[in-house]
Amino acid sequence: MRRIPQVMAAPGKKLVPFFTAGYPQLESTVPLVLAAEKAGAQLVELGMPFSDPLADGPVIQQSSQTALENGVTVPWILKTVARIREQSQIPIILMGYINPIRRMGATRFLEEAAGAGVDGLIIPDLPPEEDPVFFEQARDAGLSTIFLVAPNTGSERMVHLGREAGDLLYAVSIMGVTGTALSARQDLTDYLKRVRLNANVPFVVGFGIATPQDVRRVGSLADGVVVGSALLQRLAQASDPPAEAYTYLHSLAAALP
Amino acid sequence: MPSSSKSQVYSQPDEHGHFGVYGGQYVPETLLPALGELETAYRQAGQDQSYWEELNRLAVHYAGRPTPLYHAGRISAQLGLEVYLKREDLNHTGAHKINNALGQVLLARRMGKSRIIAETGAGQHGVAVATVAALFGLECVVYMGEEDMRRQALNVFRMELLGAQVRPVGSGSRTLKDAINEAIRDWVATVEHTHYLIGSVVGPHPYPMLVRDFQAVIGREVREQYSKQAGGLPDLLLACIGGGSNAIGLFHPFLDADVRMVGVEAAGRGLDSGEHAATLTRGTPGVLHGSAGYLLQNGDGQVQLPHSISAGLDYPGVGPEHSLLKDLGRVEYLTATDEDALAAFRWLSELEGIIPALEAAHALALLQQNRLGLADGSKVLVCLSGRGDKDVQTVARALGKELP
């Protein structure tokens, strides 16, 4: 059985940390993922850096730039996932822009990703209509295809995206790029209730989640929360990134409703 | 060329915004509703006589259309060719960019948007957008790479005089590509009340289609003016290509005609120097800024930094329709270096009394150098996409002259 639906079906809200692969150093990624799992994360997102990340705010832009300077490539990321698999069965979602994937060859990428132990894909600049064959091949390879919904996504479209995704949706919390501050308004509650009503699959919420309070508030309205920019910002300054990730994620996991 | 591939060109893009395998909508979900809204507004405007009447009124009385078609006698005599210049440099704001800015600002108004954002490289598009925003009393923010702001300080000040806010972009190469990233990031957060006024035939559908349609006024006028002044059709159409909006505007109305077309990309410091912006000549298919097309990228799919002396050509991507026209073999894509463009810049200034934009000088350079292998007396039509006032400082620097 695929790991993502299995984990999402288990009771409890999920904490999903996002790490840019190869950041802050190449050798950080494996220990970071293991530390996150120990801290209480149930799934992990690994960002595949791209030179022009147009859906990302300054923190992830900067981490992507550093990771590329560190020499990160898509094949390196797949090898790293295989190394994580020697020690952990935590579901791994790769998040990245389509160009580096196409450059490697989409079919080869999907085969090697599935072989390495990748569980799911989020491609923020590839709506399902733009390349249905790619997503079909991904699902055939056993990968969960995870689509984004946003506050301005219509309800019918949410139903459609949930059906297309199959296992999991990612609800973007705000109109904006990653790392934008979470809105305190009633709007977020109304929006997430609408996602719940229309998405017939579990969903996690990301963008702008930074504090235990955010995790508590958003976690009560969703099946899980993603924390990215706030985590990377801590890693940037940390002398021991895995220890820093553990402490921070542990505090967030404790706040899960 | 065979008629079957010609008819393929004419139905472009398809209903999903694809030009063959290029184009499309490679954007975050948040932007899809806005792109749908824009396409609907454009299709509705297409049926609405009053929209086109207003656009035409502004084109004539505000922008100064039709622009002249000028027979350049002295360079013609020197080359042994008949060279005609389409004087887009004589438009209000100094380049062809105003054609698209006017078309899109009228759409923005129809959609009830109160704020306009744009990216700019050379600053010509930014000035055109700041101009139409002033004309319609809309808030205007222009993203511009820090490197381009340095190269085009005059245009930065012009935009500010027009009431626009110019936001410096310090990420990546600090040029046009990064300004587009930043404009898209702004748009994702503000899409409900903001229109993103893209300046070239790039970006997600429907932009490459609608920018082309607004720029096609260039080619339509040329067809009519040329047949009146010289009779028949020119033998060759020549235009520079960054994103490719002036070129597609000139070429598109001639795609059904038996006319040779050449697009000129920036070879920068030379194709083999690695410092160029010759996307169609040296790039490979990829995805950037919401659409698929030729792209300067490395083996890992990371976008490479382009270089050109001309800020308007300094872009690692190119429009999807040009990508298709290259594959179809309908348009030839050649290159000119920084040095070639500088020589042509001086050549046109000295022989015709016209200071061309460095972008357009790339197209002229191919004529100056080898006449493109044309027979004596061949008739050539060059799109003079903009005027060179903005480039005077850059050229002075390149020629080692100190300006006060």
C-alpha cells in the first residue's frame, strides 16, 4: 500500500516539515529528515531547488540559491531519498518546479523517484491539465500526485482537484508566496471549512505557518500543517541544524490539536 | 514551405493556449482564475466594437499611429538593397511597447482592476505601462532588476515622473528574468484587484496570444503601407528578438505570404563565450515564467544567466510562438553580437540621422555586415522597434567616452 494514504488514514493531525534539499549543506538533508521524524513529523517535504522559484518568498528563494551553489541536482536528491530509506519509512514528498524534471526526462524521473522511495509529488507550476500524461504516469508508478488549492479556488474546482489528486491535497493558506504571514482573519477559517466540504480527500495546509499557535489554529481545521520558511530561517542561523530542527519541530508537534 | 504547416501556424494557439508543444499555463493554482478572467475579458472585448474603437482612437491620437514606413535611401544605396524602416521608434514613449500597453490597460479597466504591475528590462515597457496607468489614473508598480536600473537610469526617472513606483529586484541576475519572477510573486498575492501587464509575447496563456494580437498592428500597417509605397510585398522582414513581441507583431500578418522572415537574437560577447541571449539559437525546450518554449538552461534544468548589451534582449527565454516558428522552419533565427549592434547603432545614426534602440540595432547589424546573402536590389523591411535615446549612456560607455 502507498505510504501517504496509509499515514493520512491514521488518527491524529500531521506535522509536515519542508526542507530544501541540500540546505544548509549537502550532508544536512539525511540527518534533518531523521531528526524531524524523531521530533514527531509524520511526513516530510523535500524541496527540489530551481533557479527561478516564482511561487516562493525570499527565504525559500535564498535556500534554493544556496542549495544550487552546494551542487544539488535532481539525481542527487533521488540518491539522498534512497539513503533516507535505509533508515526510515517516513513518507517523502518532493516539491519542485517542472523544468528540472523535464530536463532530466519526465519518465526517467518518475521511475527513479519511485525506485528511490519517493511517495508523492507537488509541482507548483504544473496544474493537472497542463500535463495529464505526467500525472497519470506518476500514479501508475505508485506516487501520490498532490495538487494545490488556494483561497480563490472555486468549490467545483476543489472537488475536481481532490478527485484528480486521489490521496492528498495541499491548501495554500493565503494569497501569496511561501513565507507570507498567516492572516488572522475569519477568512482562513471559512476557506478551510470550504476545503473540507469540497475536497473528498485529506488535506494539509501550508504557507505562513510558524508558531505553535498557528499549528493549533490551522491544525484544528485540517488534517495536517506544513512548516517551511520558518523552519529554514532557523536552520540558516543554526550551528547544529538537526538539533535545531528537532527542538523547533518538537515544539510544533506538541501543539498539534 | 508546405501549406499544411502554414495552416498549423494560423490556428495557433489552440484552445488551451498551446503553440504546438509550446506555451500553456505553467502557473500556481492561485493564478488560474485570473488567467481565465483575462482570456474571457479579451474574447468579450473582441466582440465589442466600442473596445476596438477606443483602442484605435488612442492609437491614432495618443500614440501617433500609424507610424511611418520610411525608405532609408542612404543605407539602401550603400548596400545595393531597398531598405525600408518601420518607424516604431516614433510612437509615443519611443517604442512599440505602447501598442500592447494600451490594449491591455483597456482590458484591465473592463475587468475593474485598480492597480497595474509590470516588469521591465530596458525600461521601454515600464515607461509605456507607467504612461497608460497615468492616462487612466491607475496605481502602477514596475519591477526592474537592479542591474537594469543602473543601465537605464533615465527610464527609471521617466517612470517615476509618470507616477509609477519602480521596485528594484535584487535576486538572481538582477535583470528582466528576475523582474518577471518578482512581478508574478506580487500578482499571486494581489490578483483580485491587480492586472499584470506583461510586456512581451511570453508568460502563461493568454499573454503570448494577446500581446501578439496587440502588436500585429505593426505588420498590418506595413502590409498596407508597403503595397502603396513600393507595390507588392517585401522580400525579407527583419526584426530583433528578446521575448519577441515586435518581431511577432511584424511577422504574424505575413505568415500567409511568400516572404522570408529573419529574427535576430543577441549573441552578446559571442555565441561561444557563454555570455549571450541567443535562446532560439543555442537554447533547448524548457519551461519558464508560465510557458514552455526555448530556454537557456544548463544540463540540470537550471536557467542560465543571459548577457546582452541591450537590456531589452537580455532574457533567457523566448515567446512560445517563436519556438514553434523555429521548429516549423517558417522563420530563420540568426544572431548579432554586442559589437555588431554598436556598429549598426552608429551606422544608422550617421547615414540616416536616426538613432536606433540597441535592440533594433541587432537587426540592422545583419544587413550592415553581409546583407543576409540577398541579391542586389532585394527589398528589406526592418522593424525599428524603438529609439536609442535611452541607450546613449550605454553606448558612450562602450565607446570609452565620458559623459558629464
